[in-house]
Amino acid sequence: MKRLLLVLVLFLGGCGLDINTALPYQVLPGSIQPDQSLRGVEITVGSKDFTENILLGYLAEMALSAAGADVVDLTDLKGSQTARQALLNSEVDVTWEYTGTGWINYQGNELPVPGGEQAQYDATKKADLERFGVEWLAYSPLNDQYAFAVTEAYGAQHGLKTTSDLAAFLARNPDQAVFCLETEFTSRQDGFPAAKRAYGFPVGEVKNFGIGTIYSAVAGGTCPIGEVFTTDGRIAAQKLRVLEDDKQAFPQYNVAPTVRAEFLARHPQVRGPLETVSRALTNDQMIELCRQVDVEGRDAGEVARDWMVSKGFIRTD
């Protein structure tokens, strides 16, 4: 019997990261079986600070624990750059990253790779290994893209189905160009700047919110337009209409586990359990998991545990 070890680390080389305390989850092997080479190996898993990525962090922790590792929890790091630097600086060993984020934000490219999911993944994987020594494991069908959303009523009233529809509407009604956006999205090259380049939005007003409050702000009329993640369970709960990115301003955002190449060379056995989880995830499943956290108020760790049990990857009794 193996207890998921989410330990409290007292010191991480002065990195200043917030360390999470132990969680009382008991993890037993299911289809993910112990590997003797991982027994006693300490592996630190990090995540960004939004629901989906936190869930992914817990899924990785439980998979690695079932495989025999001693897992240290560093989920909920504040912002993409913090999580990225923690990986590069060996403060965490595993993070989940998105192909578009890697290509635009970390590699410094302005435009997505044409040709779909595989092409974007291949380009990001190759560049990240060559420039930063980061390995991308198998990417998931889960593709959490940026989009703009309006209320169903607002979209129906103004005939909005695509982002091009929105741009044409705002050109005629510039007073409606009020956007609820997360601070990071406002400046990320794969975020609002990419949308403005592609669609030519008029100069308008931007109101910055935490990503979790944008959905209710749009639903409540604070802004007619908001930035959303397409896998967020609050879209349906708040009766929002997601507008199609018909000009493909935003890149593909398939998620994949990322590790430093030197870490993977020392512990190649982490690939199996992490890729097992990665390949099993879909957009519809993540929408439901996020809904349970953000709408029902369930604990993210418990939601992740229940999904792992439902897939047979782990047991808890």
C-alpha cells in the first residue's frame, strides 16, 4: 500500500515558491503499476494557478505515486512564467504545458504553426529541447484554446457566432468594445495582441480580472465580451456563447507533460505513467472535471482522484 506523499518542503534553494502541505489521499496501484526503479525517487510536480492545470498537476502526482515515486506537491504556482522558471531551475521536475504557450511565449514566435495539432506539437517539442533542454512527452487530445465569449442573449441579439462577426459588430458599435480579460492574456503574444492583429478590433476598454471571475463578470453585464478557456465548465453554467476563432488567431493548445531532458535521462520510467494519463484526457472530460471544481465547489484533488479511480489507473482501498 502506497500513500500519496505530498510533503511539506521547508527549503528549496531560496526559490521563494509557496509549498503546499500534505494531503490525505491514499493511492494504490491500479493499471499503473509500481516500477522498482522509481521506488523512493523524489519527484516534484508543479502547476500553474488555474483549475485545469491544478487538476493536471494532481493527476500527474497520483500517477507517479502509483508508480512508486515519492511525490512533492508544488501545484498552484502563480503564472505561466513562474511555473516555467521553476522547471528550468530544477525547483520542479514535472509540469503540464500547452503547445501554443511553449511556441509563442517561451520560444518567442509571433505566429502559430500552420498544419494543425501535430505540426504545432512537433515544432514546439523540437525547439524546446534544442534551446532549453526541455522534453515534451506525448501530447494529449485535450486542446484548451483561448476564445472570446458573450452571453447567449447578447450573441443572439447581435448575430454573433464567430470572432469575425464580433469584429464587424464592434466596428459599427465601438462603444461595445469593452473586454474582460485576465492580466496575463492582455499582454501575451498568443493572447489579446494576437487577436487584435488577426481581427482588427477597434481601440476599446480593457478591464482586467482574475480568470475565475471573468465568466461571472460577462454573465452579469460588467463587460459584453470576455476571454475564456474553451474547456472551462463555467461556460455552460453561466450560459455563455463561445465565438469561433475563425481566423485561427490563437495557436493549438494541446497539453503535454514536460520534464527536463537530464531528469528524463535519469528517470525514463516516468514517461509511462504520465503518458497514460495524457492520452486518456479529452476536452469533454476536462470540461466536466473543471465544472465539478468551479461550479459545484468540489476540491480539485478529490476530483482528480475520482477520475483516476474511474479510469482504473489507481485504487484507493
